[in-house]
Amino acid sequence: MAVEGSKKPQASASQPPRKINLQKFAESRAAELESLHSTVSARLNNDFRSRRNKRRRTTAFDNEASKKRNRKRQRLIKVDKSNVSGLETEQKKNESPLPRRLRRRLELKNNPQSGFVTSGDGTKRLRTHVWHAKRFTMAKRWGFYLPLGLHGRGGGSRAVLRWFKQGVLLHDASYNIAVQLEGPEDYLVATLEMVLVPFTSVKSEGVSDSVLSGATYGTAMLHHVGAPLSQPIAPVTYMWRPHQGSKKDDNNNCLDVVGTKEQCRTNYGSCFRQLWVWIHASAFNEGYDALKCACQKLMIERGITINCFSHEGQLARLELIGSKAFQLLQKTVHPVSCIVENSWRLQKCSFQRDRDDFQNKNSFTLEDEECSPSCAILSFTVKDPRLLPTKETKDFHEPDSIIDMQEVGASDHISLTGNLDKNKKVASPSCPKPEGIETLSGGRNLWDSSSRIDPPEEENELCMEKHQQRMGFFCLDEPKPGPPKTSNKVQCSCSCPILLLKNNNKKGSPMGWSIVVPISWARVFWNFLVSKGAHVIGLREKHWIACEIGLPYFPSDFPDCNSYLTLNEIEAAASRKNAEQHPPAVRPFRIPIPSPWNVVHTAFDKLSRRVKEAQVSSGENIVRKYSMSNSSCERSDVTSLRYRDSFGGIVARTSSLLTEFLNGIQGEHLLLFPQLQNRKSSLVKVMKDKNMMEKGQNGITQISYNHKLCFVRVHLHAYKEGVFEDGAVICAPCLTDISMWTCSTGSIEGRLEMPNSAVGSYFKEQPSGKWELNVPDDPASREYHRWPVGFVTTGFVRGSKKPTAEAFCEAVLLASLREEQWKEMTVNRRRKEIYVLVRNLRSSAYRVALATIILEEEEEDVRFL
């Protein structure tokens, strides 16, 4: 019996011809054309002239424009020097080179498989540099040309916050670089324990297993190798590659076995694992050196091999932020299903269900965002979004038949019949047809540095193919044959592997997603996301979003890192340059940039006299414990030493670290509560306890230890009024200052305010460039002088409904203020927040604010944006 599709279809009598004779067509339709002409002339009152407001000037009268375009076109034509004579070659050499604009356009148009396009001075450009350069203010940051923000004077925060709450924001975070570690699992865990605080091994068992299995990712602070309180480098994100293996069953069905950490415990030391550590570009060199140093130290001690190398220029990271991020992700991510050899035949694909219940708990899809846990990792091989039908991208719902061969955990015996027709529609003529099941993940994995991932098809070729398909559909002309494929042409692909990382805010609710793709595919996904309504933001706008959701922004909100000092030096240079443009008569006075954290040491001794004296011993062993260790891998360059002197403290980002610090200085009686289990309800009970003040009768007075002060991150809310700016100083209030603001009269008379002449002299710059606190001598000036306890790192975002400022204050001084305020207040008037005074550096008015300690609400403070 003959196959039905083997015979060629015969041309029917009703099939339209390939070509149309225009003259014969007009003669046969003369009556219809005359009727149409009479109708149009009646509507236009027989006036076919174009309206004056619709006319546009043209260059048809000038031949110079066409000649200029012709000359540029001739310059771009490449001349084969082997076919020209020696005289023509000499003339070609004498011609002027292409203009820089054309050479730069050709250079930036290239899409190599790896690496960044660099400028003449070595500054790297993102793959989306051309898109950003037309719309954003570009600046050199950390070896990259990065979008600083939208054009203008730095406004537009209200619109950005509205897009965040009602739409979706897009940011190219490809300046974050991944460092890959390879080796036995137990040695990789030991390496991370040397440099990460906190690490998964010290967390709860469920969180630790989820991160180690590769189902979720973790966040921690990267430190230099040494003591637990060694020099911090940057907050990092780390993620493990899941265990994977493949085999076939009796029916040759594809089985993808995804293992867990429990399957490797029998042979724990020999279990080979891979790990990624994402580091910000501002701290990449320092962090990369610290990881290599930790690996080298462990290899020397235990005689094993651990590979540590960078993925710089190989991966791109796009961040989707906002309430509609998941809906846009569903339109973009279309996983590739099992593609069979014949369209009429179905090949089964099944997954082996893991015997452990833990694996079933970590089976995630794009069906519902709430089903996936916090910090989830999803792995897909997706189709080129440019090839998706328009109807599919407008209203895309993930069907049940779509599966992922790399995803952690999946259901077994999934049918793929619903996707066979869709795979036909999205196929491109120039892309090779995948055969069998091996095209899904075999040899195409982001984790394998040796695997070759084909770049996407060029945009001009893709447009030509679509044009030819439309021409063939309308039967207007024979499709022109494509250019002959040569061996030098790069092989293109219609799909690529990606990773999806779920981002959550401090409350655990979804905040957005991060898309990790091969760097050659960055432009493809970028243009598609922008075309679907994503609003692009730069570094400034991302800083606003971080402050709005209450997360610290790196490096602005990490004063104990070297990157903070580097960024502030750039801002200080820009501030000096801006001030020099003003005449000396109206030039503003200088303010300290960065904030002089060393002045808190002076205030500590002064404020301790305001509470009852008590003897608190602090031995020299505590000083040695909280001092920097002199390990062989510790950085000892001039920059690090200078920075340690400028900050002079540590930042407690975990409850255990703050508790250890308080125990080390015998400060268990201080009114700081990082160890509470149920933090909100327990803190309220402690606050209402009438006998609580008996615990701290000795207070914190005369705790004049010489080692580093401990700072904690706090959220500042204005009590009644006030706008806090970056760099504002936080001062310790007197009880009279608080009573003036909390009184029921609401009068602004009598509130604390210093004279305008004293605003510029609060801090005094030394000849060495170091800023110190200028303590007044006369009694009249001491009435308005208040001692600093911390500084604001991120000010209010204008347009926010609940403006919040990020700040760092000394922990012991905050406990002193809380004890002093609770003693003078009744139990019903006590608050878990602490009253402080905030003054902008160029303002003379003190504003009362409420400071909330983050570690009293959360166990860890390592999440960042």
C-alpha cells in the first residue's frame, strides 16, 4: 500500500498563478477600479493632494546625500587582494581607514561565543552595551562600562517604584562573574567553611540538604582565609550542581536519574561535585584570590586536587524584578520537549522517581510560582524566543506535557503528544533538525566548561527566512535560494540551556527571577524581554529597589568591604569636581565621603558616662580573638591596611556572631536580643516585662575595650517628619530631645537645631585627609552637640509610601540608648524600636527616627541585591 504522503500533490485548477500580469489584471478589473476611484474621490471632494500638515521634506532634490551613502557603501565592500593587481593594492593601502563610528559599529555587532568586547583602554562592554548607550548614562565601574541610570539629574524614582509594583523591571547583571570549584564533595564543603560565613553546614538540616542537593542556592559573606572575623570581601551567591546520571530501560526509553546527597554518603569522599560562586565585579579579583588561596591551602594539607577557575565572559545574567516577572518569564521560557524522529510516531520519555521523599518535595515547574520554594533553581533547555509564534507569546500557559531533562525532580511517564505540533511551528529552516533524545541535554550544559554551546542564529538571516516564508505563503515569487553554507560559517542553534534562580525579599515573598544564559544568547533574550514590556533599569534604579524592599545593596550598604571604599572614592572625586565648577563665593562646604566611622570610637567613651558605672572585664584574649589573623593567605597590601583604619569595626550579620561578640565582652546583660526564637512575639514579651530593667542595672558603662566595635544594620523610619539622605549622621538623643517630639502638642518650637555656622564644622578634615569629630569647648555649643553612633548608607527613596533608610549603628551604644529610654518610660510606652537623632550633613536640624535592628527580626542578614 502506498504511503499517502509519498505522492506529490497535483496543482488544482483554482490554485493562483505564481506571477501576475499587471496590465491584464487592471483591464479585467476595470469596472471595480472605476467604482473604487469614484468612491474615494467623493470622500475627498475630488482633491487628491496631500495635506500640508502631512507633508515631509525629502532629499530627492539633492544628489549629494545619495552620493555620500554610495561612498560609505563602497568603503564597506571587502576587496579580494588576491585578484587585484599590485597597483590597485597600493592604491587600496593609501586610502583612509574606515571612520571610528563604522569600525565600532562592526565591532559591537559581532556576537562571539565567549568574552567581552573591550575598548582601547581595556574596559569591558556588556553584550547589551549598544542598547544601553543609546538610552542610559554610561560610566566606568569595576572594569566595565555599566549603565549608571536614566538620563537626567537622577530623578524618576516614583515611576520606577510604580513599574516595580505594577509591572516588571529588567537589569543586565552580567558583570557578576561565576567561579567554578570542582572536586570531592567533602573537600569542597571544607573549602567553603574556610571562607563563607554563614555556611549551610551550620544551618538547619532541611536548608542544608536543599542547598547541597542543588535544589536551591545559598547566600553568605565571603571572607579572607583566617579567623571567623577576618576581613570580609563581598556577599556571594553559591549553588551546587545536582548529581546526574543517565541510563535506558528495557524499552529504550530515556531515563534521567537525578540523585541527591544521600546517594553519595556511602562513598562520601569520592563523590565528585561542582559548585558555582557568583561574585560582584567590584570584588571579583579579591574574592577569586581568596577562593584559590583556600583551595591551595586545603590541597597542601590533605594532598587532594580541587579545580578553581573563572567563567568570566561565558555566562550572562539577566534579572527580572517586579510583580509581573513570573508572567513575563512564562512567555519567554518555552522548554524543549522530546523531539521524535518521525512526526507520526511518539517516543516515550520517562523519569525514574527517587525513592527519597526529599526529591519529590523539590520538583518544580513553571506552573505556579508559589509552589517553588525560596531561592529555587530551575534548569531548562529552551527554544529561541524569536521563533515562538506571536499568539503563543501573548498568552502563554505552560502545558503539562512540557518537561525538562535537567530539572531536579520530575514526574514519571509524561506524555508529549501535545507538543509535537508546536515543535514543528517553532523550527527554523536554517537550524538543524534535532534527532532523538540526545539533543535535549547531551553535550549542552552550562555546568560543563568543555561543552560547546552553539550561538543563536543571526538576526538578518532569521528575518530573511521569515520573509521567504511569507513570500511563499502568498505565492508571490519563488523563494530565493539561501547563501551556500561554507565550512567557515559558525553552526547555529535553535535552543540553549538556561538556569532560572528565584529571588525573594526579606519577608520570603517572590520578588523576581534571574536568568542565566550563555553569553552569546544574551541579546536574544534581552531584546525579547524588552519587546514584551520589561522596563530596563540601571545601577541607580536598582539601588532604589533594594532600599524599597529592605535589602542591602552591594557595595553601598557594606561599609566593611574594600569595594565600599572604592565606590566612595569615585563619588568623592565626582563631588569635588562638581564643587569646583561653582564660584568660590557660592561653593558648598566639603562633607566627608566616605563616612568617618572612626568617630564612633570617640563617642563610645563619652556616652558610656551617661549610665551607671559597672565593671566589665575584657581580657586580652578577647582582643586577640576579634583581631585579624596573620595567615599566609591574608591580604596585607596598603589598600587593605588603610581601609581597616578607616572603618575600624566589624559588622555582625548573623545572630550567632552577635551573641558571640556579646559573650566575649561579657555583655549578656545588654538589652540586645538576637537569640530569641519567635522574634516578634518574644520581643514584645520582653519589652512588657517589668523586671527586665533589673537585668541591666549595671548598664554598659566603662566598657572601653580597645578592639573593633561591632556594628549592626538597622532600618530607620522618620518619627513624624524628615527625609534622610546618604551619609547622614545618626546621633544619640537625650530624653528631652525625645519628649519634644513625642509630646501631644506637636509644636516645632524648641526642637533641637544647631546654628548654621556650626554645620560645616561638625567634622574637621585633617591634613592627612582623615576626618575627625570636632568636639566643642564652650558650654553653649555643647547644648546642641550630639554624639554619633552610626551613619546612613542609603537614604530615603522619594516616592516611596513607606520610606526606609539603611544604616549601621554600634551595637553596644544602641543597647545603652534602649536601656536609658526604657528606664524613663512606662511599660505601656516602651517600643522595640530605639529612638535616635538623624541629621543630614548639610542640614542644621535634628530629626527623631525609629531604629529597628535587623538581627532582632531575622536570624541572618546576608540577603542582598
